[in-house]
Amino acid sequence: MKKLNRRSFFKLGALGVAVGVFKPVRAGELLRPAFTNDPKGKKIVISTWNHGMAANSKAWEVLSASGAAIDAVEQGVMVTEADVTNRSVGIGGRPDRDGHVTLDACIMDHHSKCGSVAFLEGIAHPISVARAVMERTQHVMLVGEGAYEFAVMHGFDKAKMPLPEVKKDWKEWKKEHKDEFKKPEINNENHDTIGLLAMDGNGDLSGACTTSGWAYKLHGRVGDSPIIGAGLFVDNEVGAATATGVGEAVIRIAGSHTVVELMRQGKSPQEACQLAVERIIAKHDDLTGLQVGFIALNKKGEYGAYSVYKGFNFALRKDGQEELIDAEYDRDW
Ligand code: SD4
């Protein structure tokens, strides 16, 4: 079949409307992204919390060598996963209430391909396993033992967790929390997932998100971080978003997807993050300790962030700029 060029396509479209073959603009078409500029050369990386600074440096190194966003996001968050001083991501992470460090991670690229692992134990780099799920299987998500077996089969490094000092802290915690069904406390120190978003030199977007989750959670609990649409979402036509904080609240509003859809409707990344946070606030009667933060990046290379409570920050890296920025927020603690 002869390929249609843009002009003949439109001519045909007009003819179609005239003879009643094609319907005029459908409602959904009004929701197309409000921006169409060429983002070439707008390399940028943003990521959650101050551990994002080191992760961004690695991601930036990849982008600067003309690497793809998907490689940048994976290699960026691997820095955080390998940091033994980090208590909320990777091998230094805190365990659940039974002493198991269970890791959650996901990754998504500019073709809307995605991979995820949840409730994964004993593997050093869950983000790379998530990428392998994306690239080497027909699935999106593997969990628990199956994810572990897949990781081992594909040669991913094992790691012993929790680290001895982390185990010591957990034992102390356990002494004071004997009641089996007591709700684990939420505070602003044990929710430090890394979510990292990048745009490469082609203007393509990818994102990665990885965490050991809510410290001392119930055994078996999975948060938002490995759930595509909750902890992370990328739509290369529009933008990308990722979340940190109390995962249950993020899942309830399909948080990162919500942020991206708001951008699709023309909101700036900043407005989109704020609206998503406001939706979370509206859906919860009790906001005690309920910190959630979003960061977002659009195709123009514009970024934004917003959190329920004061104290959330994010790391930015772009040409000539490397900075830790305090996010705007709804309320003080
Ligand atoms: C979770 N959202 O498991 C993760 C934890 C987190 O910053 O974000 N920490 O709910």
C-alpha cells in the first residue's frame, strides 16, 4: 500500500469527513498533550530525596555518553540499591516485622514496556531483575520466590540481608512491638524510596523506582513502588512521574498514572503533582503521618514536585545544574 504523507493524510481526512466516513473530532482527541515542541538536547534527570544526588550523577554520566534514558534510570538507582548506609532501599534496607528484607522495584521505558518485582528477597539489585522481567519475559511482574528463582537463573548477584546493624535495630524494635497485630508506625524517616526519571538526548523518557518499603511492615506487604501506575508511570507522549511515601495512599489513587494523565490534560508537572497530592488528602480522613511525595517530568523537560507534608526534597541534574530542591507541600508536620 502506498504510504500516506502528512498532506495526503489530511486531504483524505477532510474527504472522509465530507462523505461521512470519518467522524469529526472525538472527545478523546481533545485530551492530546498540549505541547509538541522538540525536546532534543534537553537531557534531564530528577529523583526523590537527597540520595537522588548520587543516583543522578550516575544517570547523568550515562546520558552524557549519549546513553538511553532506560540505561540511565537503571544505573542511577543501582547506586542507591548498593549503598549500605541507606535504610530504605536495597541491601541496607530495613526488614519487615518478621526480619525479612523484601524488596520492591519497577522500571518503564519510552515504548511503555515495563517490568517489576515485588516481595523479592536476597538479591542485590531488584531494579535489574525488574528490567530483565521487562526484556526477557512476556510478563510485567514477578513476585516472591518466583522472582528470586528467575533472578538466580539469570545470574543476578545475591546479597545477605538484613545487614548485621540493621538486624540489631530490628531486634530492638521487636522487643517493644510484641503485639502481633499492632500497626507499624508511619513516620517521615522510613519512607525513602528512590524514584528516578530521565529524558535522554532523543527526548525519550524512562523511569525507575526501588525500595525496601515500609520499615517493619507486615510480612507479605507490597507497597506502591513495584506497581506500574502507582509508584511509577511513563508515557513518552506526555511525561513521567514517580512517588514516595506511604504506598497504600499512592495505590488508592493510582498516583503516578494520575499525575501523568493530569499532564496529558495540559497541567504542568508542578500542578499535576499538587493535584494528585490534593486527591490523596481528600480521600483520607486521617492524615496523621501520611507523607506522600510525587515528582514529575514532562516532554518539554519541565519538572515539578509536591508532597503532603513539609520535608520532601528531590535531586535535579541537567546541563549546568545539579541541585537538591525542597518540594512544595500542603502542610507542616
Ligand atoms: C512503600 N512507597 O513501600 C514505599 C516506601 C517509600 O519513601 O516510598 N519510601 O510504600
